[in-house]
Amino acid sequence: MTEPVRTPPFAPFEWLLSGRYLRARRREGFISVIAGFSFLGIMLGVATLIIVMAVMNGFRKELLDKILGLNGHLLVQPLESPLTDWKDVADRISGVQGIKLAAPVIDGQALASSPFNASGVLVRGIRADDLNNLSSIANHIKQGTLEGFDDGQGVAIGRRLADQLSLHAGDSVTLVAPRGAVTPMGTTPRIKPYKITAVFEIGMSEYDSTFVFMPLKEAQAYFNRNNDVTAIEVYTTNPDRIDAFRKSVTEAAGRPVFLVDWRQRNSTFFNALQVERNVMFLILTLIVLVAALNIVSGLIMLVKDKGSDIAILRTMGATQGSIMRIFLITGAAIGVVGTLCGFAVGLLICMNIESIRQFLSWVTNTELFSPELYFLSKLPAEVDFAETSAVVIMALTLSFLATLYPSWRAARLDPVDALRYE
């Protein structure tokens, strides 16, 4: 047997032989089928992971924007005594650096009714200037205007609520509160009609079908408030740094208050999203893992089938390292090409996911993404560079690891035994 000839790593003949092994002939068709399924498995696994992670990120971002666009980043509630000095407290908090808006609000439940239907609603009393400063409402008016909102007899309602009650801007909606005037016969419900001055659409079905905005003074009279408010909604420039605002807001309030930030108010919801996202990542990683195991089985069969070729190469002077690299390139090529194709497919689908959803809904004549169920009116997707890189690196790592054992077996093959049993 010729002495092994040391060649530079990944020499041209190693790439040539790896390419020949990837182009299987007729008698090696079964190995080619396994390689094809391995390629498809990795491509679909990577694409699915990228799409699912992007959709989960899109859900979180959209829901966060909708929730924080309507509700404050920090809720200031009174302690010891009612918040009758709300105007002074709101003005002092507004002067804190990084605070965009401090809006006194009154929240109460009522029944909204029309001649056609009725629905339970959350009535929020708010000043007209504060409502105009809420871009999630002021920039999404679908009918009417907020100009007459401060007259005291007008309300703004969500589009889904308006559709449910079969009402439009300019119509009247009747609000029924359980606690109204106190009489010798007991407390009677308060029933009062209001003109709909504006119909808004935030894009989050839960809010569009529930919220009714009312002028603050009218809300105080309607809910029997003694010139006080329920709380002050504080909006900051950076909700992710909400802890940095706690001390300054408490000091600016100038009275005992209790602070609740957006993470505490929505902790269950966003924790559930995070857990679901992590579990989906682990489950979908199994697709890539199974595809990598297919690479292992395919390469083992290829090594067994090419035993005589390996023996001839060894007798001609090829080193064990060269043999190992040949099969390493063969298996890694499947993983690398599959990962890159999956990356491209995943990005392409993420960029056009809403169009794809609408097309599939049209083809199947079904509603694949119900706004009532998923809270949002369209399917969001946001590709995160760090997560996508992690998915690609994970797929490439699994693909390379899958080639090590079959390549090592090929390098350890005894040429004498291989030729003897051929």
C-alpha cells in the first residue's frame, strides 16, 4: 500500500469526490432519497422556526403597542384619601423628565344599548386634551371627530362596538350604570343617552368592542364621583425603563400613592406568551434534529456502499483525514444548503405573511385568523436578527455534528478488509 500523501485540508479532489457522492447514480437511489429528505427536513425546520419566532415577536410587539397605546405605562392610584387633588398631581408628574403624558381617568362599567342590541362596556372618563394626545385613539378615528368631545354630552366608542350596536357617528347610545341616584326605595340604575361624536379603531378587537370614552367632568357626574378620579395614567418615553421613573413619579406626586407598572398589570398575559414562544422553539427544533439524524443514517449507508472506493483511495495514498473530510463535506453540504434555503424561504414568507393569509382564506373560504380570537386585525411578523442568527447557527451546528460519526467511521475503515469482502 502506498504511503499516505499529506495534502492540504479540503483539497480540490476532496470537493470533487464529495460532489460525485452527492450526485447518486441509479443503484444508489435510496441513499439519494434519504439525502433529499434530510435536505427538505432541515429546510422546512429552519423556515418554520424563523416564521414562528417572527410571528410570536410580531404578536408581542403589536399587543404591547396596542395595550400601552391605550393604557398608561405607570398607573398612579391614591392611598389613604381619594384623589381629589388630581389636577395638581397630574401637573407635577407631567413636569418629570421623560414623562409624555399624565392623564387623570375615571373607569366604570356600564351597559351600552341601542334599539338593535346591547353590550357590556368599560367607560373611561378622560379630558379632551389628554384624549387628543393619545395617538392610538386620535390617529385612528374612522367616523366623526373629537372636536365636540368636550361638550359633555358626546362619547367616543370603538368600531366593533358600533357595529355590534348598529350605530354610527351622530347616533345616540344609551348607557346604563348599576349605581345611580339614591332614593328612599334604594339605588336606582342611571340611564342616560349620549351622542356618538367619534368612532375609533385601534386594531385590537378587545378594546374596539369594549371601550367608551367620556369627558372627565361628565364621567364624575355619571358615576357619582365627588370631584375625584380613579387613577392617573402615566405615559413615558421608554416603557422598558419603567423602573427608572418610579422614584421620580412618587416624589412628584407629593402625596401617598400606589404605583402599578404595565408589566405587573399584564404579567400573566406576557408571561404566557413567553412560555409559549420558548416551548414552540424547542418543539420545532426537533424537526431540525430529526433531519440531522437522517443525515447520519444517509452517510452511514453511503460509507458502507463506498467501502471499496475508500479502500482504493487509501491504497493510492489518501490519508485518514482526507477520507474524513470527503464525507464531512458530503454531509455538511446537505445541512448548509438546506439551512440557507430554509433561511431564504422563512424570510420570504415573513415578508408576505399577511398576503399569504388572505390568499389562503380566499382559497379555503374560511377565516384563518379571527380578530375576536387573536385580538389583532391582521397577522403580524417581525424578524429579529439575533433570533434568526441563533436558528441558523443551531441548524448548521447540528448538521456538522451529524457528519462527524459517519466520517470518522469512513476514516477508520481498514482497506484490506474492505477489499477482501467486496
